[in-house]
Amino acid sequence: MPAKPKLPGPQTDSRARAYCSPEEEELQRKREDLERLQGDLAEAELELATLRSGLINFERRYLQVVGFRYAQLDQLEAQIAAAAARRNPQDPSARQKAEAAQARARESAEAMGDSGHGPAASDFEPSEELQRLYRRAALELHPDLTTDEEERTRRTKAMAEVNKAFESCDADRIRQILDEWRSSPDHVRGDDTAAQLVRTIREIAQARKRLAAIKTEIEELLQGELASLKKQVEEAAARGQDFLAEIAGRLDAQIDQARARLKEVSKVGPRR
């Protein structure tokens, strides 16, 4: 009597083992969508961080080359206005001009802060390694890639440290942040398929929202006065000109003239 054919069972049928529920298939598709969005988000964050750091660095350079000269000129103008007010103690307009000039000088000094006393700023040029590390950090740490509020807070703090290190071109610090993040026990998670699907859908929505916000922020930065001035400086450099040095030269001439005026006005006593 021939043996009965063996029916496929759960342990022998590969199709049974490969079966995925509709929810699991959808989860897989959503995870693939999220992975693509995460890559786009990492690139966008890198673009924004590079632009922002470049502008910050340029602003420091501007303040060191030009800003402190404006502050110096405003201080001299305030001294001249004060001397003119002393010459004309009965003239309220002279006193008002002196007060306004002093206010401008204070604003200039506050805007400078310590910018004119630190090391000279140079062009911000992140290395390929630094950019690669930043992309990896954005992929792993970005706060808009989680729906958990506690996790979001931790990620926000970590990304702030990454941005600070990126601005300083400190690749070792970014590596340290990533190592600490990966070794943290807080990453261990486990949920059913339905919960994972909902969380993934929300993460996709957050990533898209962040991408739109980055695009807006980049456009606003590029349209700002600082970016416009930076572009002028770069275009002038391409023509072999040092735009900031030319401004500094004109300001030096104005400072010399202001010193001469202050010397003259200080010689004259108050009017009777």
C-alpha cells in the first residue's frame, strides 16, 4: 500500500513561514518610506547646519574686521556730541544729540561683546568626515524621528550638542555623543505590530513637517542681510577684492577725522 503523501505543516512549508499579515506588510512599506525620509532629513539638516554655521562664522569675521571699527567710530561721535553739549549747556537739542549718540555707542559696544578680542575667524569649511558624522547623528538622534516626548527631549539635547560640535568642527565630540547615545539602555523598546505601525506613520508625518520647516528656515537665512553681505564678500573675493578690508579702510579714515574733530571741540570751553 503506497504511503500517504506528507502534508505540509507549519515547520516544513516555507510559504507559511514567510506569511505576513496585512498590517506587517504595511508596516514594512511605511518603514521603507520612513527610511527614505530620514535620509532626506539628514541631508537637509546638514545643509541647514552648514549654512547657519557659515553665517555665524562670517558674522564673527565681520565684527572683527568691521564691527569694532563701527563701535569705535560711534564712541568717538558720542564723545564729540558730549563735548558739544558741554559747550552749549543751555541748548536742549545739543543735549539730546549727545544722549542719542551715547545710546548708539552703547548699542555698538553690546553688539560687539567679546567678538573683537578672540582669535581671528576663518571661513567655515566642514570636512567630508565631519559632514558624514553629522548626517549619521541626524539619522540617529533627530528629535523629529520619535513620537515619545521623553525621548524627544533627550534627542533635542543631544542634537544641540552635535550642532555645537559641528559649528566648532569638532568631529571627535560628535563621535563621543554618538557612542554615548548608542550605549544608552533607554533605546530598548518592544511593541506589537499595530503600535509600531501607528508610531511609524506619526514619525513619517513628523519628518515631513521638519523637512518643510528646514526649507523655510534656509530660505529665510538666504534672504537675510547677513547672507546678502556674505555673498557680496564672496563675489568680491572671486574678483580678487577684499570687500571687508575696503570697508575697514574707509572706516579708519572716518575714525581719524572723528579724532581730529574731538580734539578741536575739546579745546573750546563752554559758551556763556
